[in-house]
Amino acid sequence: MRRSSTDETPYRRSPSLDSKPDTPPFTSGFHRFSGEFEYKRPPFAFGFHTTKGPQTSKGRYAQGKKYVVFYLDLSFIFLLELRRCRMAEGCMMALRYGMVFFNLLFWLGGCGILGVGVWLSVTQGNFATLSSSLPSLSAANLLIAVGTIIMVIGCLGCVGAVKESRPLLLTFFILLLLIFFLEILSIMLFFIYQDEIDHYAQRDLKKGLQLFGTEGNVGLTNAWMIVQTDFRCCGVTNHTDWFEVYNASRVPDSCCLEYSDNCGLDNPGTWWTAPCYERVKDWLNENLVALWIFALCTALTQILGLVFSMTMFCQAVKVETFYA
């Protein structure tokens, strides 16, 4: 039994050319077969769609977004590196100016110490010479030597920092490191052989008493008079040390409680009896904290000088290698 065209059916035919005259005979992706349009797969080449559609535009938009994000990341990294380079350059400039300033102060201090040593050497002779075995070890000569060393090292550090010269910076580093090691070695030897140094110093000072008041030993005579007057002491270990010098019961006038001419010939009850060696050691022990603070500040300054000079030297090497 045939169904009429008016009967409803759940199945519908595909539109035909006869039923829809406005439909073109051929469309993209379809071809006519038995009066119906059948899907045909569009051509492709190596995975890229040849036909333009919404998916292609979306893919290009996503790819463009990726490029924009990549460029933004690259710009951000470049800005971070630029900021880091500027910070590093600022640190190097601060380091350079700080090293110039401190080395200039050291150079000026060395010039002052050298001037004082020369003045003492010219006007006072061998001032503060207490040792008979080392007559050249006077206060004037020590000031001259220390002032010269400080002045030379300060000049090397200052000029090397200004010009960023590798040879000058390396020379400054080597000299400062050598002095630092010598100081540490001297302190270690002093504490190890402290008793031997005490005995040697007392014996040498007693020998120096034999030169007191003799011709050509003005520095030693003045030094003993200043020490006995300021520390209120007499002799190295006892006031009787002077008896061997004068071959009599006599002491210099600087040993008297109240100074006057030829007071050393009077009653021993008017003399200082405390040993000068022990008085000086007691004074050093009382000021031990200040001495250690001074030593630590000196060591810290030297360490900072070593670090700064080596940092500038390495930076100069990197710059020269980069522009080579």
C-alpha cells in the first residue's frame, strides 16, 4: 500500500534540485549522487587546510597571541638584565669612589706620619731609643718607615682606582696582603714566645742603661728621662739597676719624687722604686681593649682594601676581555 505525500514520516529526504530551485547545483564539499548531495572531504596538503574558514583565522589569532606573549617576556627579561647591569654599574662606581676616598685619606695620613718622623729625626736626633742592640730602632725611624709604607700603598690604591689600572690594583693587593700576613705572623710569634721576649727585652734594656748620659746617645737619655717621669718609675726591674751604671748608690734625677738638680744623690726614700718595665706592661694591660679595637679596625680596613681592590681588578679584566 502506497503512502500518500501528505502522510507524516520521521524520515526526510535530502533536498533535491527540483524541490529547491535556488540551491546551486554544486557546492563546496558536496557532489550530486542519485539526486542527493553527498559529503566530500575537502582536499589538504601536508596538514595545512587549503580552504579558508573560521578555524584558520582562529589559529592565526592564537599564534599571534603567542608571538606577542613571547615578545613581552623577552622585553621583560631585557629590562631586568638592564636594571641589573645598572645596579652593578652603580655598585662599581660607589666601590671605586669609596676606594679613592679612603686611599686618599691613607696617603694624607702617611704623609703626616712621615713628616713627624722627619721632624723628630732632624730636631731630636734618635728620639726614644731604648735598645742598645738596635740603635736604629727609634721612634723617628719607625715613624718614617710606617709613614712611607702607608703613603706608597695609599698612592697605589688611589691611582689604581681612578685609572682602573690592573697592574696598580694587583700591586696594591699583593703589598697589602703581604703586610697583613706579616702582622698576623708577628702576633702569633709574640704570643708563642712571650716569655723569651720578656727576658730578652729586660736584658737589652739593662744594657741600654750603660749608655745613659754618654756622648752620642742623646735620644736614649731623653727617652729614659721621659719614661721615668711619666710612669713614675725607676730602672728596668728595680731602682738598683742604676747602681751598676754609676758604681754608686745613685739614680738619675728623673727618678726623684720631686725633681731638682742632683736629687738622685739624696736619701733613697725620695726616689721612685717601681720598675719601669712592669709599669709599662701594666699600662698596656689597662689599655688592652683600646689596643685590640685598634688592631681589629686596622685588620678590617686591610681586609676591605683587599676585597675592593680584587673586585675592581676582576671587573677590569672582564671589561678588557669583553671589548677585546
